[in-house]
Amino acid sequence: MRTRTLLALLPLAFSACKSTESALSTSALERAQADADPHARALAETVVVNLGGWQAWERTRYLQWSFFGGRRHTWDKATGDWRLDDGGNVVLMNVGTRAGRVFESGTEVFDAVRKKDLLDQAWGKWINDSYWMFLPWKLLDPGVKLRHLGAAALADGAPAQVLELTFEGVGLTPKNRYLVHVGDESGRIEQWAFFRDAGEEKPVFTLPWKGWKRVGRIQLCTDHGNLPGRENTDWKIATPEELPRSVFTDPTAVQSP
């Protein structure tokens, strides 16, 4: 698809997306209030449509993934309950309240200072790892400033549209900046560049988003490229229809690989 054709279709795609959601949920209201220019907003909505749409995302309750093949996340979107299996440690937390329990090598941590420190560390991993997994659904989050910067080429020379993400008073690292490339042909995120500080000119990394696969009702990226020491890893992504509640209450509950 030519760049001008993609841009011409963006407003139509946004209107179609709005028309399929007759009742605005809180998340939809927040998206409507997001700080995004018209092209950026339409492009972000088009990305979600191409990955299955907002309704498919909202109907996907359980999500599991292993960050670069390592620490494993299990998330219940309906309740906010979240489990982190990280080496020999397990964290059982609710990402809405941030209340939780921590187990080191099978033993629960009760010391208040130690527990808070471990929960804070786990929260940082949740923020980081979930952004790598679910960025397409977070482009219009509250506190995100989204701008369309125009056309550019991907690393392989394919044409794309560039979205710039900066932040206003949200997250653990609000000075970060991302350049997200949406492929003209695919209408999906195909590459991103990360800047630790919005004022920096050179990114910390530029990595692909590829290996898109349908997992349950939605499409998810299964290949985020390689980082030093994290080459050719399997993220082991799953969207099970059901999970026993013990997964979120019992540190010994068996986790799928």
C-alpha cells in the first residue's frame, strides 16, 4: 500500500472502529481523550484494528509470556491479578492495587522492608515487560503524547509511518521517548527505537517487531529481535481461555511452559 493511500484511509478506519463500539467503556473514553494529533490517533486505531480490534482485546482475559524467554508473566486482565515466575522467586500481585505477596525459593517474605523492595522491583518488571508485549494497545493510554512524524523507511527499506511517543507524568521513566514505525503494507508495528531521554538524538536500540501471529482472538508479536545475551529467544506466548485461580494464589501452582 502506498504511503498516501494509507494516510487517506486512516480517518475511515478510525470512524469504522468507533462505530463498532456502541457503548463507550472507560478505556474507550480515555482513548478519546488521549493527547494525539489526528493522523497519529487514526494510525494507532488502525494498528489495533489490524491486530484484531478493541473488542477482541477486551475479550482476551488471560495472557502469558516469557520476557525474552526468561521471567514468566501470567495476567488476568479481568481482575488485574498477575503472577511473575522469576528464577526461583514468585510474585503474586494485583496490578491495579499493587498489593501482593513475594516468595523467595518457596518461602514467603514477611519482612515489611524487604517485601516492599521486592514488590517494587516486580512492579518495574511488569511495567517494562508488558510494554514490550502490548505496546500496540497502549499507544493511546492516558499520559502518552502521540505524534505522527511522517514517512520513513524500515531497516529493510520498506516504507512506514513514524509515530513518536513521549510521556507526561506517567510511568517509572517519564523522560523516555519512542519512535514506532508502522509498515505501510502491514498496518502493524514493524520497528521501534528507544531513547532513554527525549532530548537524545541517538537511540539506545532500534529493534524489529516481527513474527506476528494470531494467539487466540488477537495478533501478538513473537519476535522482538536480539539484545546482547538474549538472542533467538522464545517468548512462549499464550492466551488460555481458562486458568485455575490457584495460579494467582498459590506459588506452587504449575505453570505452562
